[in-house]
Amino acid sequence: MLIGNARYSTSNQDLTAQRHALHGLGVNDDMVHVDHGITGTKRDRPGLKKDPAACRNGDTFVVTKLDRLARSLPDARDIAEELTRKGVILNIGGSIYDPHDPVGKLLFNGPGMVAEFEFDLIAPGPVKAWRWRT
């Protein structure tokens, strides 16, 4: 069974593109769990709670992009590990994540770090100044 998750964090965002992409990846509309207006840094999301509960051994959990799943690399890893322990396959935008493959880990951690970095850039709060030290 394919189970999809879509998320948007602000009211001016639209799920149409994510729904179309999930449909294109084979997920039926009634199997898409949605989180409306909730940031990806929160693990306590209604749709995300339903997903692992709905997934069984042999199912495939589908997201369009890793940043739709989580905006924190540790959270993304935890979610992927929870799914893997249950025997659930993780499909990220059409690519199957294999936690036992070094390349799979690299292709998971790279976008995960970018998602976290993007969130840090757009998050409210003081502007962070970076400079390289020599």
C-alpha cells in the first residue's frame, strides 16, 4: 500500500503541486495525510502521526521532497528509522531510500541538511552573521 504525506506551513501555500506529485507517484488521494499550516520542525503533526500508524510491513511511505517530511536532519533520520524498523519503504520524490546503502545515506543526509539550512535562513529571529575564520 502507498501512503502519502503532504505539508504546508503557511496559509498562503497550496497543496495542489504536492497532491499532483503524490498522485503521479501512485498514491491514491484518500491515502494522503495532510498537515495544514504546520512547520516541518514540529514532529507533533496530525498527518505525520497518522502516517506511521497507517503503515505496515511492506507498505511504502511517500513524500514529494525530504523537506516536506522534516526540516531537521535529526527528525528526518528518526522518522526514516521508525519507518524502516516497521519494514516500511520510504519513497522521497520517486527515489527509494535505503538506510543500509552508503549512497542512500548520502542522498538522504545531503537534502536533509539543506532542508534544515533553508529553515534556519527563513526562521524568524535575529539575523545570523557567518564568517570564515582563518
